[in-house]
Amino acid sequence: MTAPTESAPTRLLIVDDESALREPLADYLVRQGFAVTQAGTAAEARSRLAEDVPDLVLLDIMMPGEDGLSLCRHLVESRRLPVIFITARGEATDRIVGLEIGADDYVVKPFDPRELVARIRSVLRRANRGPSPASDEYDYEFEGWRLDPLKRRLVDPEGAVVAISSVEFRLLLTFLDHPRQVLDRDRLLDMVQGREAHLFDRAVDNQVSRLRRKIEMDSKNPQLIQTVWGGGYLFAADVRRVPA
């Protein structure tokens, strides 16, 4: 995904079946300098995505046909797009489910559009932040694995590319930048999601479990990402930075 520039406004896709909310929101976001495309269903959104890939998707959960949760899985796993849920479902369990499947943020209707714009910009900063300047010419290697932080490309010891979501990528990059250090849930969530951690401890645990299933030989007996009881998690492998 190409970072937006002054000459190329940030492209947003709003997916919501409520036109009474979607259309005024699109008008507001255009006035804020965004380029906005709209879709009323997940099927319509998939058609829009085939024509042009946005920088971020604003996604409702409850829609006719395919729901937002299913579409979110596709967006984060296949296209690695940042997603913000905009939904009337505001219970803590709903938020946790949304974050567990890879959404970058979760905004409950009704919301102040100014707050939504702030959250959009925050998510985009995280998505486009990439690796630190010290590592922008290097890949990470650990236990035969290789991560290209610029291309967000993870390769296993056999040379096969392993698909990871944007959240899994940021989680893995955080571990690789802090090998053999205990990272508690609050710190991990702040680094990866940038939100109040006390509501979403379980979301961190589930994202760690998902990442373990992809990089551990036995995810039930993890050797790379170890649980530190009462403390958080530790990446128990040597990490090398090698020329890209």
C-alpha cells in the first residue's frame, strides 16, 4: 500500500448499508480532504476493491448478506488493509471480537465525526509508520524465518511466504525489535493497537495465539513466543538484522 502524499489524498472506502449515515459521513470526510468511495454491501465493497484499493476501510458489522466480520477477515488477511469498524454494537465482547479478527480500531455509533477523523489519522500513522529508520535497509532473521519490514513479507525456513494480517505483522515486528524482553499486555497493546489496554487483554492473547499458529512448530508448546505468567510475553529467539 502506497503512503498517501499531498498530491494524492488518502483514499477511504465506507461500507455501510445505512445510506442516511454513509452519505453524510462521506461528504464530511471529503471536506476533510479524503477521497471517499462508498459501498452499501460487502459484495459491492468487493467490486469497489477490484477497481481500486483504498488506504483504509470504514466498515459496518451488521449488513444484509455477508456481514462486516467476514469482510474484515478478507481485508486484513488477503489485502492487509487497515480497517476501522463503525457499528452500533458497542458491547465489550463485540469490540473484542472485532479486534481479534484484525480490525485496527472500533468506533461505536453514534459518534462525533471529528473523533472518527482523529482515529483514521491515528490508524494511518501506525499503518504507514513502518520500521524504524535504523532498520529500513534490513530484514529480520530468526530461527530460519525472515521478515521484510518494508514489504511486510514473512518467509518460513523452507522459503514459503506466510500470509499475516496487519495486526500480526505489527505484533511480530514488536517482538523482533524487543527480543528476549518481557513485554506485558499493556505495552504490547499500546505498541500494536494504540488503545486502552485494560479492555482488550484477551484481544492481545488471541492475536498472540494466531501468530503462534503461523510461526511455531507446535503452537500448543510454543518455543518462540513464550508466556511469562503474570508478566506477559517474551520472544525467546536470537534476532539478526541482515541486508535486504
